[in-house]
Amino acid sequence: MLTLLPRSLSLLSLTPLLPLTIAMTVISTTSYANDTPLTAKQSDPQALGWMQGFPPPNDKLIAQPSSNFFSFPKLRWTVCHIRELMPTTEVSRGIGAPSKLNYELDKNIDAITFTPTGSNRPMTWQESLDANYTDGIMILHHGKVVYERQNGCLNELGQHAAMSMTKSMTGLLAEILVTEGKLDDGALVASIIPELANSGFGDATVRQVMDMTTALDYSEDYADPNADIWKYSEAASPLPKPKDYNGPNGYFEYLQTVEKKGEHGNAFNYQTINSDTLGWIIARTTGKAVNDILSERLWQKIGAEQSAYMTVDAKGTPFAGGGISAGLHDMARIGSLMLNKGEIGGKRLFPAAVVEHIEAGGDKAAFAKADYKQLKNGSYKSMWWSYDNPTPIYSARGVHGQRIYVDPAADMVIVRFASHPDASNSNNDPTTIPAFKAVANYLIQK
């Protein structure tokens, strides 16, 4: 069994303390120089027998306080069972009936071919699913489901970790409040959260937080045991703190310790602490926790089949930067809501301008400074990623291959849950981006 954690770093005492999505991102620092990860079929959690039996045998057990339940291949079970390992809070679907998904499945999609970036060998859509360790995927076209697969740890009754697609839900809520005039994106953070006045966030604008162009003295270098990410992780842990711990407790306390470095608005810096700050801004503006406003504005209105849930810190604060787990069908409903600019099932949930702002993308010059090789000429707006394309394409993205991919010109949405061995999306983008575009081209020409 492979436990692909960084060899240069001892994480046995740190990993259990990490917020879920941050912990899983650690895997992205791993080198595969000496190890070849198990294939999708070999690492299927059902095939490996994780947590099977009453009780499961010790060698098949995944539980707290284990230090490696985020490691591959255990990861492939964990992503569907977060609330069995971490405290969570509900994103309620309410008590209404779920909205109907209309199906018109297209059996030809599996045979669509494309060539991955940097490769000379064509690949089929079906082959790409295992290449990216896909747990669940759905394609909507003209409002109908034309493709669906769920396997591994996921089925129609299950929920899967959305990872940093959570950020896009947080950003969407903020953009709704801004467009409705309930939140001023030009306001300084300190004017809304006085507790952050002396932090690096204090003189940043809400928009700079939303677009992650804040300049903060904060490192997410997982290879550095002294990086700020570890202090943030200790503070955010919902588990009991060590007796000698005297640092901040919870997301909000930690954010007050972050200092400024540089000038806000100059460059895009992908840092999870921006999402947690935005979650605090939303909570202070609405008087409701992020999970409750997400339920009120989206989950109860889209006709969700299942309630979602979010991981929390020791004070019950939802992890606005990566804590959501949800069903595949419901994330597809979110994608449809975006594609239709705030409408679903004939009901308008928010102004079309919300999506138009996101669809227009962010500051390309600021984004270019981050040097994303697979996303050149892209941008970032309200915690949604925009791609370089003649017509707008934008996406929610999360580590290990999570996606909500919206292509308005193709009238298409693709939603994917995955558990790729490597957290970094740079390892699946060379397959994912051309695969998604190939499907769009097929559907346009159909």
C-alpha cells in the first residue's frame, strides 16, 4: 500500500490537525520518483476493502486518530466519508421536493477522442475517467443530463468532498450580496470586521479578498515545516489542542494574526485564508453562518436532493475555504444555476448580473503573475476560475480533480468529483482541459 506523503517532512503529529482540504493538499508536494501510484481500478476503495466488515479488520480500518487517512489510496474512501472523521455542520436542503433532472443519455460520449496536452497519444473520454481517478461525473447539455457515472466510494445516495469548489460557493454568495447592494465590494475589510483592523486584511477591499489579490505575509509552502500553513492548521483544528498550545483557536482568531506584505491589488495570490475572511465578511453582513446562508440562498432553492455539510473548527465556524461535501446531482444543479444566470426550474434566485460579473473574469495581468502553466491568459473573479477561450468558460476547481465547468457557448455544464493521487490540478489539467473542450465541440456539432 502506498502512503504518498512527503518524505522530507514528518507529518505524523501534524496531519490530524489539518483542516480537511488543506491536509489533502499536502499530497501535492509528493514526488513519485520512486513510486508508481496504484491505478484507478487497483485503488478502488471497494476493491481494497476499506472499512468493510462488522467491525472492519485492523488493516482495513480508516479512523481517527489515524495520521494517514488523507493519504493515497485511503484518500479514495475518505473523500466520501468526511463527517465520519471530522465534526461538520449541515447545509440544509429544507423540506421541499427535489427538482427533477431530465435525462437524454448519449452513449457516444465515451468514444470521443482528444489528445492530452504534452502528449502525442489520443485518449478517449472513457479512458480519461480512470486517468483522473473519477469518482463521479455528470454532463448537462441543453438542460438535460447526457452523461453520468458514479463509482468507487460514490453512489447516488452519497456525498463527496468538494474541496476548494467550496471557495466558489463562498465567492458566489459574496457576489450575490454585492450585486444586491447588501455588501460594498469597495469597502475596507476593517470597516466590516473591526477585529481585522490591525491585520494584513484591514486595509484590503472586499473585492481584493474576493479576487485573492491581497498582499499577505503568509506561506502555504507545505515542504517547509515552519510555513504559516501549519500554524493556520493548528488553529483551525476542531480536535483538542495539545496542553502546551497557546496559539489562536479557530479560523477567526488566526486571521487576526496575519500581517501585510506588499501592496494589495497588485498580484493574484491563491491563499485559502482569503476565503475564510470572506466567509467572516458574509457572516457579519448577513448575521448568519456561511452554511446557513448557503442553505437559505441556494440549497433550499435549487431543489437539492440532499443536504450538504461543511467541516468546522473547534468553535463551530464552517470552513469557507474547502469544507463542503455534497451530492453529485446537487453540484450539477449549482452548475445549471450558473449556466442559466441565476435561474433554475423557472425561478430566479439572484440577478443575472451576478453570473455576468463572474463570467467576465478578473484581472488577467494580476493573474499572470501567479504563472499557472495550464491556465495561461486565464483569470480569477469572485473565487471562480476563467479559462483562455474565445468565448467565456469558467470553473469551480478543487484539489484532486474537483470541477464545476461551465461553457455557455456549448450550453454545457460538467461536474466531476475525483480522488487523484496528487492534489495539484496541474497533474490532471493536461487531460481534463482538452477532454472537456472535446466534449463541448462534440455537443455543439451534434
